[in-house]
Amino acid sequence: MIDFENVSKVYPNGTVALDGLNLHIDDGEFVFIVGASGAGKSTLMKLLLREEKVTSGSLRVDEFELSKLSNYKVPYYRRRLGVVFQDFRLFQNKSVAENVSFAMRAIGEPAKLIRRRVPAILNVVGLQDKAKNFPRELSGGEQQRVAMARALANNPGLIIADEPTGNLDPMLSLEIMNLLIRINKSKNKTVIVITHEKNLVDHFQQRVVTLNDGHIVDDRVGGMFG
């Protein structure tokens, strides 16, 4: 469960990125966040990742009140999240399996669990035969699927995908978005996709929240506003 209650974010230079935003997302929802450049999408994501703090208002994710969360608790909160970026952010000198297991090793999961879980996750994203390959040996779509597998490694309740298809051609974009939809439905994960790709958003007919100048100007199930 995610609740933005009258959330505003003002940067030190005076830029008002979000202005009194109210947004509720239930567990297990799939939500597109859309809007033009400067609408507030990136700030919304940074607040959810607790890379930035709200200036005023309340932001709660499950039992975590992010507006009051102390810095030392931030790493524990982030373990609940899986994050997928446009630029993949893979370790080029590590194999596919090593990239996925890294997130588990980082929080001290036992080796036995890692050995069992990594192949299962790679199977979910259709890369079970690429475990020993390195990122340079994969297509863009395959690299993004590795990034998604890594995001799933610690069984997060919330997956945030920031322009996950921005570097992919239309066919691969459709493939990646279908995979996110499938993960949402079959694994009961809350999925938030930040994107500007109208055709993809229209195709999937999910909930779409449209931002403009730091405000929500539309919230509907279906295509993009306008």
C-alpha cells in the first residue's frame, strides 16, 4: 500500500516539483505514471526510493512513513523494493547469474538460498539458458530482463520501473512490458512503471496516473490523458 497525502517537494533552488499530491496505490496494482518532461515523474520516483525527502505532507509505503524515516533505516526499507532502470545498470564483469545473486549477497542471504533462488528467477524472465553469459553477449531486451531478474531477487513487494523500455525497439518494449504485467499478475507484486511511451500505455489498458506541473491531472484505467 502506497499513500501520498498532500505531498509537496520543493528543491533548494525553489523549483516546486510536486505540489499537494494525493495518490493511493493498493497492494498488487499495476500503475503507469506518465507526463511530460518536468511534470514530476522523476521526483515521485526519488521520493519512493527515499533518495529525496518530502518537503511537506506524508508518504507511507506499507509500515514505513518515509517523511519521518531515519537515514539508518533507509537500507532496510529499500530491501522491500525492486528497481529497474532504463540503462540496465548491470555489472559488465559479472555473469547473468552473478548479477542476479549480487542483490542477495548484499543483504547477507545464505549461499544455499542463493543457489536455489537464482535459477528460479532466471526461469521467470526466460533467461535460464543464459546464466553463464555476460551482459555484452546479450541483446538489449535480454539485458533488461537480467535487470528485472535482479529486481526480483529479494522478493520485493513493490517494483518500480523507470523508463524500462526507453532504450529498446518497439517489439522488445512490448516483450518487457508483457513480462512486467505477468509478474504483477502471477506474483502479486505492486508494479509502478514511469514512462512517456503512449503507444505502450494505450496497449496495456492499465491504471494511468498523469502528472503535469507537479499535480495529478488524470487518473484512469485505460490510455494516456490527452
